[in-house]
Amino acid sequence: MRIAFVTETWLPSTDGVVTRMTSTIRELRRSGHDVLIIAPEGGNQDYLGATVRGVPTFALRRVYGGKSWGFPMPRIGGYLREFEPDIVHVVNPMMMGIVAVIAARFARLPLVASYHTDVARYASYYKLGFLRPVIWWLLRRLHGKAEVNLATSGATCAELREHGIPRVALWRRGVDLDLFRPRVSTGPVPVPRAPTHRQGPITALYVGRIAAEKGLDRLAPLTLAANTRLLLVGDGPQRAELAGLFPAHAASFLGILHGDDLARQYADADVFVFPSMTDTLGLVLLEALASGLPIVAADSPASRELLAECPAARLFPAHESEQLPALVTELANDPAAKHLARAEAEQWGWPAATSELLEHYRIAFARHREPRPSRIRQLIAFSTVGLLNALIDVLVFNILLLAAPTNSPWVLTAYNTVAVCAALANSYALNSRWTFRQARARKRDARWRQRVGFVAQAGVNIAVNDLVLSLLASTSSWTEANVAKITAMVCASFVSFVLLRTVVFTERHITEGRLTLIPEEPEFAHLSPSLPPAAPPEQQAS
């Protein structure tokens, strides 16, 4: 398969997104897939045989620590056309991702987007919290174009659905089990698990970006404990501030480490500490577990999802960081903790995570081949249904008007409301089965949500209808009353079409964000020789 990744962050940057990307691409290359990486320039032009094409960058000193962002340049589309990919995967679409999404749509290529960083929440740490609604609006527009939207934790999947992003699926976590290993043999778990008392100081390790959004000030109680030394691996805009906050004898900043040097720090530490409340997954947690490190982490949705059932982990409330020293000491003195941590990580190898990613690609192919609803076709269908609605509406209105003639605008409004309700009943029956049939919900709870949405837009329809009628129907003339009625109906119909298409009958109501695995088809099989067959329906995960 020819896979094009467009990513907002890449080497030489170091973070969880880059770790996931490099590990995934390594597995894809081992399986014989051709890979193109379009990223901010600054790294090598080749990565394990994958072509890397750079895009000029810019940086804002006060935003995200001066991180470099790639310009959303037209050349991104040129790189895609030159590579001729089978699928385009946009990672964290925000800047370059805008062009990538547009280019993939114009080229009619299957599109997958993945969400790794809570940019909207991070904005608050850089005095840009007022942009959060704008950021979520942009994310909805970009992710809404993708056949599959991937998130790295169940909590993040739920958050994306709450913000109206459709077709969300989980991309499972992974870790390099060969690189990150305990310093000593894991062997059988020691029994009994009686606490021991260490002779030397406890080494508590943090790995990650050193920035305000990571909540590193919560580690301060550790630096005051007599038996603990804190090591921080990484760099970022808050390093100088924390170096002044933490006593020099109790905390050391080791800078950015990679590969064996990083793995050695994990293996030599006693406990891993993770105070962040903003991470969507925290791959460093898996690296720590694989290295046999027990973990003390702030209680957040992402850390709870991974560590709540782990016997080698403890969670503490973010506002009660004074618990840290006692929890660190407890785990450091547990002789079984290292064995239990490694055992927990064994299930999270990268081959399984990459195989699952290829499964998501198969789903994207299947969805891409489905006929897309045409706005023109929908508008024609809606107009046809609208003509029938108009006949019902006008007929009922005139029957009431002939049965009980009136000069009162209030009575005319009442007649109009009854007529509109009759037309709306017909509208739902026909539009849900014809105009918007591809977005009609199948599940009962989603179907009821669509009906509630339809009733809500019906209320808007009636309000617009009545408002326009009351403004125009100023005389008792039968002709002018009907002209006002038809004008009101046209205005309300336009508003209804927009609401039905964008709010009521949207694809996020179809399956409530759950994707059904599609059996492999012959025309897809030749693109991915290493792709495992889909599981039988009864074994498939939602």
C-alpha cells in the first residue's frame, strides 16, 4: 500500500506524536508498505526508506514554547499528486492539515485523520483560551472530511464525539518492548509481596515536555522529601522556571534523550511520575511500564483509562499533590512492582497497534467507495418534497380560512401553525426516507435523537413561518394572505433545509461513532499484502 502521512510535528522534535509516528512507520516499512511523510522541514529526507518532504516553517515565541509549525502551502498537494498514494493520513490537522485535507478531497483519495493533542485546551496555557471555540470549529471542519477519525484513548474518543466529530474510532496504544526493558530479569513475581525498606534514595523519573500544560509544579512535594531525587528528561519553555523552583540538590534536568540513552534512564529509575492532566494518551506511561517502572500519575481520563486496573500504578487527585511522596515510597518499596509493570506492558507491542491501523485504513477504503450524498440531489429531493408540503400547507390553511374567515392576525397565525404542523409531519416521513436516507439512523436511541432534532428544527420552521406571515399579512385580502403565506413558507423551507442537513441528519447519528469492520475485498487486498483478514462479526470490537 502507498500511504502518505501529513503531520504537524516530526523529527527532530520529540514528543508522543513523533514516537507513535516513527514506531508506526517502522512497522509499515517492515511489512513492505511505501510511505511518504510530509512534515515541517528540519529533519532528514529519508526515514527507514520512507521519503520525507519538508515544508517551510514559522514559529511564535509565546505560543507552545516557540514550536515550529509548517506553513499550509500548496506544495503539500503537489507532493501528494507526485507520490500518488492509496490513502492519506493527516496527523493532528491544524495548519498543514488544512491543505492536506483539501488536496485529498480534490484528488478523491481516502482520508484518515488522527487526533493526538488537545490544542483547544493547551491554548488556555498560552493566554489564547478565547480561541477555543474557533479551534473546535476548525477541527470539526477538518475531521468531518475524513472517512475515519482516530483517537488514542477511549476518553478522547468520547470527547471528540461530544464536540460533533463523526466516525471516531480508537487507535490502540503501543510501545517498543525491545528497546524499553527492565534493568534486571522480570522472572516470576516475588512472593510474598511484603514491603521492603530501601537503603539509598528513591529515584523518581519524569519524561516529557517541560511546559506549563504538563502540570510539573505538582512535583514540588517530591523535591522536599528527604529520601527522593527527581530526574526530568525533556525540554521546554518552563525549564528555567522549574529550575528555580526545585532545589538543585533534589532535582536534575537531563535534557532531551533518545534511544538507548532514554531507555537506560527508564531502567535505572525506581518510580515514574506523571503529573499531566492534559495528555490524550501519554505514551511515556507505556514506556515506563515496559521498563518495569511502577507509576504515580495525576488522575485524568487518559491516565485512569490506562492505569486504573494496573497493580503497579497509583493515581492521585491533581489538587492533592502532597500525596506524591508517600505513593512514590510505597511503590518503590514493593518488590513485585517492577514485575507487575512489565507484565502490564507486554500486551501493547507496536505490531498489534499497526495491524489495527491497517484495519482502519480498510474501513476508510470501504467508506470512500460508498456513494456520497450530493447537495444538488438533496436539494432537488427536498424541493420536490417541499412542493408536496406546500400543497398540504396551503390546502389546510385555506380550508381553515374558508371554514372560519377572519381579519385577526392572531387567528391567521394560528391557522398557519396548524397548516405547518400538517406539512411537517409529511416532511419528516418523506425527507427521512428519501432526501436524507443515507444519514437516517438505524439504532433506536440515535433514531430518537434525530426525531427530537427534527422537532426542534420544526419549531424554528414554525417560528420563521409565523414571523414572516405576521409581518406581511397586514390586510384582510384573501390573495395577499396567501401571498404572505407562500413567502413565509419559502423562507422557512430554506432554514429547514440547512438545519436538516447540518444538524438533524448528520452521519454522527448513524452509528453513534462506532465503526463496523468491513471484510477485506479483492480490490483492496492487493494494496496491503500483510493486512490480516478481518475478524468474524461476532469477534469484532465496537
